[in-house]
Amino acid sequence: MIKQLQYNIKKGKCVGMEMDLMDLDKVAKSCVKLCQEILPQHFGVNSKLDVIVNNAGVVGNSVTDENSSVKNPQGVSKTFSVCYLGHFLMNHLLRNQLRENGRIVVVSSNVVQLMISDKYQSLEQLDWMKMIFDEKTKGTIPPYAYNKLFCSMHCLNLHDKWIIEKQCPHLQSVNYVHPGVMMTNLLERAKEDQKQTSPFLAYLSYGIGKIIHAFSGIPISQGAYHELRLALDPSITCSGKFFFMQQQKDPKDDHPLLALREEREKLWQFSMERIGPFLEQYSPHIEE
């Protein structure tokens, strides 16, 4: 993919670097590599970041044959680490590397609206800790929906703390977007994961997903456009907003929980406790 991008880009540079969001230690080391090697070597000494996009995700119940979830080295579930916590750490490590008027874009999903009922008014009602540590969810809500809710909460927390409270004064905006139902290979990968424990549900979920793709799926390029628009369009000056593709909406229209700051604060405090040791260890290397 990097070679294809390098071929298509006529001006500028495209440099690829892997980041394993499953392991917080590897996330931190990748951030150090970006700041100490990639930026100065390819873009010049004292280069800064214009935009940080939180885009990675994984779909499917990561459960072993022993009916226990696949955990990352820090003890939380794979889906939580890849979809949410890895990005949370990355944003904190790179926050001071953003240039003036920098932006953060968080990719969420309308799966929150579709799969999480409005009746849930607290994280405890959703049994959020069971999902984080064991990927055991409430009813038929998939882990992916929980984690996209967390991503949306993360965006609003960053807006409150880094924009409104000016804890990151050079940051211009933090918004989140549902880019559309992109026709990626996530369905295929989720099916292969779930086949190990529940073949019937694996193929049922896959079939439903393909039907959704057939009626409302969009090309990857179109979904990427919706993300890049928030990253690059100078006319977008708002922050703390939800974009359904190109349509700007109020976050409370996404899910009522997002309007409850005390619920978002629970997630923030839990996350800070988890990433604290990595901030202490690696921040000095990034600030050098």
C-alpha cells in the first residue's frame, strides 16, 4: 500500500511506519521512532505534525477456545487496546509535537447508534469493565460498538480538556466522524476470528454485513475523503463535533451517554491510570 501511495503522490513524501496498537509499549516506541527518526530524517529537523488521525480498528469477538478473551500484554482486551487505548496513549505522547493550529480526527462509527440502546445511561449499566477485560458484553452489543463509543467519548474529553481548558493550546480542533460503511476486509477478518468459537454466528454476522455493504457500502476512497476533510479543510473550524460523513451533528444525537461528562470522566481516569507508566517512561525521549 505504501508503494502505491508513493507512486500516486506526485508532490510531497509518503513514509510508512508500523504501529502495533495491541501493545502499549510498542505504541510508545513507535511514537519515539516517529519523533526521533522519521520526522527529522524525512521532513527536516524541528518538523511538527499537522494532524493526528485515530483510525485503526478491529472487528470481532477475540475469544479463545477456553472462552477467555485475547488480552494485550497490559491485561486489557485486544479490541479495547486496538480501537481505543492505543490511540489514547499515542495522542498523549504526540500532543506536544503538533504544530500551531493542529488537529486531531477520531474515527468512530454509527454502530453506536445502531447497537447501543438509548436506555443505557451509565457505563456501569453497560458492564463496561467486563468488556474491557474479558470482552463480555451486554446482550447482543458487539465489542466493536463499545469501543467506538469509547472513541467518541475520547474525542469529547480531548475537546473539553485540551481545547476548552487549554491544556494543549496549539491544538485547533478535535472532532469525530462516521466515515460511512466502507467496503474493507474487516468483515472477512472478523469471520475468521469468530469461526474458532462459533461458526454459525460467524457466517450469520458475515452474511448480514455483506447485505449492509450491498445496500449502503461505499468505496474506501470515499470514506477516506470524509476523514481527510476533517483533517485538511480550512473551512472546518469547529471542535467537539460529530460528523456523519459530511453532515455535522451534535454528539448527543449520536448517543445520550456522550452528553454526560461524568461518564466520560470515568473513562478518562481509567485510561490515564493505564497509560501513566508509559507516559513517564517515554515522554522524555519524545521531548528531547
